[in-house]
Amino acid sequence: MNVDGDRLREDIETNAAFGAVDVEQGTGRTVFAGTEPNRRARDRFVERLKQAGLDVRVDSVGNIAGRWSPPGADAEPIATGSHLDSVPRGGIFDGPLGVYGALEAVRTIQNADVELTHPIEVVCFTEEEGQRFAGGTLGSSVAAGNRSAESALQLTDDAGTDLETALSEIGYNGTDRVDADEWDAWIELHIEQGERLETADVPVGVVTTITGITHCEVTIDGEENHAGTTSMDERADALSAAGEFIVDFERVARERSSEERTAVGTVGKINAEPNATNIVPGRVEMNLDIRSIEYGSIDEMVDQAQRSLDRIAAERNVSTAFEREFDVRPVSMDERCREVAHSACEAAGIETLEMHSGAFHDTMHVANATDAGLLFAPSRNGVSHSPREWTDWDDCSVATQALAETLVSLAT
Ligand SMILES: [Zn+2]
């Protein structure tokens, strides 16, 4: 059983043309859910599913599933896939490798002499990247029953267009069901978006846990005043207080990560008011992103950030507010899926490495509905969400081979 690397490459390159952007370096695309480039990408995908003999369904939020049911395969389906939407000026592998890798794996299994007891379903979820309607992983949250289709369809973009209208405009407001509860197991192939595989020179990562994420909003109120006439000891400078907090929070995250490697903390967004050269800043709003595969590590970093803020408030004569506004717990990948992936790859002579995922994926939702696993392919220099995102075609082939081997093990 050997995947056809040229056929996979042709599919990914054809898909890369939809929403292609002009860039000096690399290959980029911008594909938001429900747009014309998204319609073309979906049409092409559906055409390729049908050419491979799969029965295609589209659900009400635009999730696409193609099912291959060979004779005798009457148990619950094994499903696999990813997403075709992108971030602005995103890369050509983030999502499409998992979608077209899934299709290539099925075509490879079709050509091999194996008897399956489970059908295989190839899936494309709507709006994983969350650039238009929701915060991300929209279609998978509905398929896994974590969000109702009705509420998803009412989500609007910045122009006030709702998801239902956008999907009907491109012809993907389906009437079928794509339900993760019906799947016996799920495996997603995705690019790593980090450089651990490249560094270790291993072609396939088997994910243990998808990170938990907390976002906090921090507000510091000082006193806005004239930068020339307010003496240094009369000030309540919100931005200087914020600066001290940022450095302190970085220390907290560094200390935590020295104990537990996956712990990371970032102040990624800051807004100072009035943001003028000659005015002592009166107010700062900051947003923290805190992640770890250990929920206790996240809690501890949140506690320490709050304590640091309290200390700074007392020492600098500013008032502060701290809100934990977004919180998702870490999700463990299913033991059976991980073991099958390792052993199927070992039997095929493909080396694997266990690793966590520091980013969200559709698999996070699917794991709530069925046994779920996540495989990674190497990302050159760890770059993603950029036209410089790259995975060598040979690496795409090997990772897809790993997916095919895993699917056969699960489906027989
Ligand atoms: Zn992705």
C-alpha cells in the first residue's frame, strides 16, 4: 500500500490557487468561510470525492463528508479530515494537507487488497480558522454537538451577513447530517506548526494532548495628565505599571515552563490611552494568552498574574481589573487512536514522535463525541499562518502514508 505523492501534490497545488495572494516569498492564500474562493475550493473537493467514488453529504453549517463503504464494511465509520479555510495570507498546507491527505489515504486503501469492516469518511469542516463568523473550529463544534446548528447559522460577520446566508450564496447550506457521534473513531492529519519534528528529524508526530487555553483581560487605570507639568512623584502612570506587569508576567511564565515545558504565557495585545507623546498614560488594556496541557499550570499562572497585578496596584497608586474571559481545558487524545497510530506506523517503517499540540484543532471538538487522534507532519522552521509555511512534498507523502496505515488498522 503506497500513497501517490504526485496525486496528493496536484490536489494541494490546485487547491492553493483558490484565494491565492500575491507575495514576494512563498505561496499564500486567503480563504474565508462562505466566500467565492471557499466555494471554488469546496467545489473542487466535492468533485475529487465523487471521482474517487465517495458518497457526498453536506450538512446545514456546510460541513462536507464523503463516505466510502466497500462491501462488508457495515460497522460505524472511521472518519478523517480537516479544513479548507485559512487565515488572511495563510499557507497552503494548514488544513488542506489533512483534507486531501485523507482523500489520498482512501484512494490508496481502495487500490490495496484489504477488507474493511468499517466505512471511511473524508471530512472538511467549515471555518476552522474563525476569521469571519466565530472564534474558530465552528463546523466541528456543531458536528460534535458542542454548539447547535441553529445558533451557528445566526452568527454574523462584520458586514452583518449571517452564516446561513453566506453558505446559501455559495450553495453549501446542506440538508444532510454530519454527526461525529456516529463515528467509531476520528483521525486528523495536520501540519505541526512548530519545529519539534524537524529538529528530531522524525516524519510523523502523534499528539498526546491538545493544549488548554485561557485568555485574560487586564485593565490598569491611572491618571491621565500633562507630561511636562506633572512631576515624577505626582504620577499614576498606567503604561509604566503595565510595563512592570508584562515583565513580571513573562517571569511567571518562564518559571512555570521550566517545571512544565508546555506552559506558555503571552501578553499579545496592549492598548494605551490616550497614546500621545506628551500625556502621562491614564489607562491600559492588555490581553493575556495562557496555555498548557496541564490545567493546573494554567490556573497557577492566572493566580500569579493576579497577585502581580495586585502588588503593582498597591505600589504604583493605580487601580486594576482582571477578567478571565475565555477558558478551554486541555483535551487528551484517545489512547486507542494513539496506540494504533504508533503501531501501524512502526509496522510500515515510519518513525513517530509523541508530542502535544500548542494550537487548537477541529479534533478538540470531535474528541468530545468519539475516540479521536491527531497526527502531525513537519513544518519547515516551524512557520505557519504565513505564505512561508512549508512542508516538503516527501514529508506530505510519508505523513499521508501514516494516516492511511492508521486508518486501515482502525477500519479492519
Ligand atoms: Zn489548521
